[in-house]
Amino acid sequence: MKKTYINEVKIGLQRTNEITPEILTENDIQQLPSIVQQYIRYVGAVGKEKVLNFRVVFEGFIRSNPSDGWMKLNSVQYNFTDKPTRIFYISAKKMGIPAVGIHLYKDEKAIMLIKLLGLFTIADAKGLEMNQGETVTLFNDMCFMAPATLIDKNIQWETIDSLTVKARYTNGNITITAILSFNEKGELINFISNDRYETKDGQTYLNYPWLTPVDGYHEINGYHLATGAKAIYKHPEGDFCYGKFNIKNVEYNLRELK
């Protein structure tokens, strides 16, 4: 899995290194809803390079069921915007036993593979539900981790009210929708979609509303970004928070593997 992660990142870097990034200007954001424009200005993206790729370092906790204890995790991911790609590598411990995993979204297809001790498979997910669900995750990354990418021509916007918008994001044959909620300062504070599936093993998929509220904005490398987030499924019996994440670093337009 580590070799796959490294190889896929190198492929993306080689491709985006051949592109010279333009500067994001006010003209680029004029077609967006007012609150999305405000958000892009707030994070400090205007006047900086448009995003070809980005690297994010996380730490946090995950669990599979509401009754489970939390597993500590560390993760690194690369996203590429020219050909929508998400490469997410995770290391964690389950009952003291090390686990590693990879989420790979490329060419409109997604896989999730998690193994204990690097040997015993505990999740192996792929198929139509994963493809759609990881398209939601990719768009969520764009919204919170790389707001400059919200000028993407594959996003259709609908204003609901002064602080709420609906977005339709299309990648190839897959279209997903999400509701984005902002506060008066222009901070994106929540994202909810009905198009992401919950799976624990890659065999059974359940469709519940998925939301990612955030709880703080901080300066990271010259940008004002959300750094704390929760991942929640709205089960009929109540909200199930399965992930708590803290972003340690975000970097844009990398030219080599770190």
C-alpha cells in the first residue's frame, strides 16, 4: 500500500509539474455566490496561485461503531485538481495492533484497503458506492482544504440564503450534491451530503446523511483554514461521529514527494 501511495503521488506530481499555475484574481470568483466569494477572500486565496495539487497532514481518532473505543491515527494525503485524484495513506492502531490503509480515488474510481499488521485485510471496498462516496469526499477536501478550487467549472451553485448554498459537483459520469453552511465572518462551518455511503468492511453499504462540522480556523502557510473537523453519519437513532481530525499542515503546488 505504501508503494502504491508513493507511485500514485509521483505520477500526479510529474503531470502537474508540467503546468504553470495562474494567479487567482477577483475576476475568477465573480460568478460564485456572494458567500462563497467572501469565503475565498477570507481564507486568503485571492492573489495567490491557483491550486494544481495539495498535501495535507492529519492526526486524529476514528472508530467503526458508536460503542467502539477510539483509534489514534496519523495520515498524509495528496490531491490533484487537473485530473481529480485523492491519495490518502493512514496508519493507526486497533487494540494495540498496527493497521495501515489507503484510500485511492482516480479516474472516477475509488478503493479503500485497510490491513492489520500490513497482512490481514479488515476492509476492502470498491464499486459504484465507493466511487460516488469518494467523489463527495474529494469535493469536501476542495471546500475545506483548498478553497481556491471552488472556481472549478464542474461545480454548479445554487444560493439557498445569505449563508447557505447548494453545490452540484460533477466528475465524469458522477454527480454529487452538498449543502454548505457559512457564518457571518465568511467561514465555512458545515458540509452535508446525502450521497456518501457508510461501510465498515467494503461489503455492506448504508446511505445516511454525512456531515463534517468544523470548530476552528487558524493560519497555515499564509492561509486561514479550518483545522479541526468531525465526520458524522446521521443514523436514524442519532448522530454517529466516527472521526475527529486535526489538520497539522496544508501545502499547495508541490513539485516533489515529501
